[in-house]
Amino acid sequence: MRDLSALETGGGWCLRDEVSGAETRLRRPRGLPDLCDELSKQWGFLPHPWSFEGQVGQTRVRLALQWCSYQHKVMRSWVNLRWASEGGTHLQGFRLGLRKALRARLNARAPQQEASLPSDEELEQHLTVVLDLRLSEPVWHGPSGTKLTNPETKSEVAWLVAGWLEKALADNSAMEDRVLSTLGLLRSKSHDLE
């Protein structure tokens, strides 16, 4: 319930235990960025989580992400308000979009060099991501229905994430340097002189 309260921006929830009378109030005025802040445990080095909302066809994506100085991978996602605990094609699309954006920025910085990226696991180890996806007809895998399998979702989410993240990094060179350095992708100036 605590996480779900972040899916509606600007709202608040009040949960009351009828037996004890105890109340818990949940308020996240910024929605997903507030949850992302909480999950990154103040280890994030962006002043505030980056957030994005976009749509391709019937696929609407909202996400917030925070880069962390320490290894602290957290990925949470929902599809039509349903927790996708096993991930699925939308997270595959996020990973593909992340790789495309990082590769594009590395190529923009050093066009003469082939951009080489580490594994998805290594790229995600400093990342907190909260993703909310809305689809007209989600297709779930298995009896528990916790893994999204819509094939079109992968390319649609990848396209949205790649474009947004590439622009966000390009527009903030200091944060781009910090992100690439944290991921071990930024070559030092002394190495370039060798």
C-alpha cells in the first residue's frame, strides 16, 4: 500500500486500523519521485530523482530514477496498478533504453571510439528505478500473473526511455560525468593522454 500511494501524484492516503485506531498517513506530492527518493535511502547523487512521462500508441510510461553513489539496486514496477514483481517486457525495454542512451552519450563524447558497456546487472547496481506502465490489454505470464509479456512493450518503452535519458544526460554535463564515472564508463583525462 505504501508504494501504491506514489502512483497518483499529489494525492494522499490515510490508513486506519479499526481495532487499534492507529492511523498511517501517506502523502507523496511528487508521486514516483518521492518513492524513488525513499527507496534510494538518501544515497542518490542527483539533487532530485529524474522523472519522465511519455506515451507511444496505447503504452503510457511514467518513471523516476536516481543514481546512487553506492551499490544499491532497486527496481519497482507496476502495470495498470498491478505490481509486476517478476518484471517482464517493460523492464527489458527499460534496460534496452538505458543501454541505447548511455551508448549514444559515449559516442557523442568520443565518436572515434566504439562504446562498450558492461552487463545490465553492472549498469543497474547503482540505480533506483520506479516505473508505472499503463496498457490497454496487458498479457501476464504464469498462474501468478506477475510478469508482463506484451511483446510490443519492450520496443515502446525502450524508445521512450532512450530518447528521454539521452536528452537528460546531454542537458546536464556535470551529472552525465558523475553517472558515467560511477558506472566506470568515463575515461580519465590522463588515460586519454597516453
